[in-house]
Amino acid sequence: MNKIKALLRLHKEVYNIDGLYLEIFKNVSVKDNIKENNKQSSLNILKEKIKNCKNCPLWETRTNTVFGEGNINAKIMFVGEGPGYEEDKQGKPFVGPAGELLTKIINAMSMKREDIYITNIVKCHPLRIPDPKLRNNDRPPNDEEISKCISYLEKQIEIVMPEIICCLGATATKILTKNDLRISELRGKIFDYYANNKIKVLPTYHPAALLRNPSLKPLVWKDMQLIMKLIS
Ligand code: SF4
């Protein structure tokens, strides 16, 4: 796109073909806008659908669904396991202490949170004890919950079309790499997203694991450097 724009600019300067430049440039911009509006409206429709979803029992104890947020044209999508206490309360992904650490990691990659798209495997909070008011009451989603919810994430990926999906933790890694090996064996390796070799999947540790075990931080930083290399 930049090459086309530069060529048109050159034509305009050398041959003074102003009308052609303006007409083509205008069409290119309009096309970009339509694409962007389509993406946004597709995501809005999906978000509304999820708000009313009762496909698995997690709807009964949720305060809010947590759809995901960020740049709809992001090159990098971070995918966690599911909402926790704070996320359920606010309806936003990664807003607790683990979310703060994720923001720091993104900033260390010379990016802002708004440059990235962030979401989870399931969109409602999986609880150990069915009381959403209890803190430290999280559990990983079970197979049934994941199988009922995963199509929403797949649709999000199809709309946003990131270049890289970074799986945060074991659950996202298992589902998106279709691999049962331990996260310690899979992190830092590059996979194709299902059969789509245009989207790469790279697993790393969940920020919550880094809070429990700071010695994992250098490994995660190594994975983030690999991501930066892949998108540049
Ligand atoms: S976790 Fe997913 S499938 Fe289950 S109720 Fe929430 S949105 Fe629906």
C-alpha cells in the first residue's frame, strides 16, 4: 500500500496527474474504511451474542461476560485462559495484578496495550466454589466449557486476523496448539494456527505464573523478543 501511494505521489509530482492521484488515493482510503467498519461491526455483533450466551453452565455465576478488547487490526493477539475475579467484575480482560504485569510486558516490547488484541479461551469466569463474590476462587475451564465457547474465539481470530497469537499459559496453549505436552516444553516454539500457516501461535507462561514464580520472567522475555522478531 505504501509503495502504491509513493508511486502515485511521484506521478503527481513528475507528470502533474493530480486527478488520477486523488481518485485512486480516495478509493484506497474508502476501501480501508469499509474493511475497518466491517471488522468493528462483526466484533460488535459477536460481543452482543456472547452477552446473552447460556451455552455452558458458567453463565449462571457470571457478573459480566469478558469478550476481549484492543486493536482490531493488531498483529499480536494475546489469549489467556478465562476471566478472573476482577475481569468478571469489570467485564474486561487482564485487569487484575496479572493484567498489570501483562501491560508492563507489552510496554517493554515498545508497544501500548491499545496496539494489541487481548482475549481468553472462555468468556465467563470459571469458579471453584459457585460464589462470584469470593476472591482467589478461580479454576481452569473444563473441556465441556471450552468446547461450548471456543467458536467465539475462533471467530474473533478470523475477524482480527493477527499475525501471531501468543498463548498465555497451559490452557490456551493446549487448545490452540492442539498439543498435550507441558507448557515448559512448548513455550518459545512456533506453531501454525490450526491449518492456517499465515497465523503463527507461540506459547509462553501466564503472567499469573510469573507473579508466583519470578524466575520465569527471563524465559517470557525471550519469547516476547521472538515475537518482536517475527512481526518485524
Ligand atoms: S463461557 Fe462461553 S459458552 Fe459458556 S456461557 Fe460464557 S460465553 Fe457462553
